[in-house]
Amino acid sequence: MPWVSVLVRKVFGVAGAAHGNSQKLNLRYAWPSGDWGSLPIEGGIEAAYRRELEAAEDPVALRAEIEERLNAVRSPFRTAERFGVEEIIDPRDTRPLLCDWAERAHEIIGHELAEGPKRRGPRP
């Protein structure tokens, strides 16, 4: 079954991976406003730097410093490449893109239905 997702806000971990597998017409697009990846930065800092934060004289200042350092290297383009997002799109292009996708999906479904049911042999 064809599937398309447009990531517009927050998507982390398995939730992001569940939006498609890049086979046939299963696509993921993202708006530049999207915030997605393995972990949200807030929880990621708490998990990855817990010992350093607990040992720091000023944990609030250290947390701010770590967050600033990580935000400096964040990029939606880097994340898109790592997580298999096909394209970062301008939000104004979303409707035409989805209309084109729907036409192509309809064609694919029509071809698959014309081939008849899939044959499956007995299980080994």
C-alpha cells in the first residue's frame, strides 16, 4: 500500500521510522520547521550527560552550555539524510506534491490490481 508522510513538527525515534520504508511509493517529506531525530534534545541531554550534570557545581549552566553546543551542529538536512527523509520541502509546495503523489499511487494500485492476487506457496 502506498504511503506518504509529511513531517511538520516533532517526530522522534521509532515514531519517525514508522512513517515509511522507501519502497515503492512510500515516501517521507519534511518541512524545515520539523524537529526530528533519535531523541529530543532536552531528554537526550539528560540521558547522555547525566553524570556530568550531577557532578557539576552549576548543572544549569553546564546544561545550557551542552545544549548550545549541540544546537550549533543541528541541521534538518543532516537529520533528513540520516533518517531517510526523501526531501525537505517548502510548506507552500505540500498540496501540489501530495496531489502528484496521489495520482502516482492510484496508478500503482491499478497496475497491482490488474495482476490479480499474489500467489504464495505453502510455508516451509
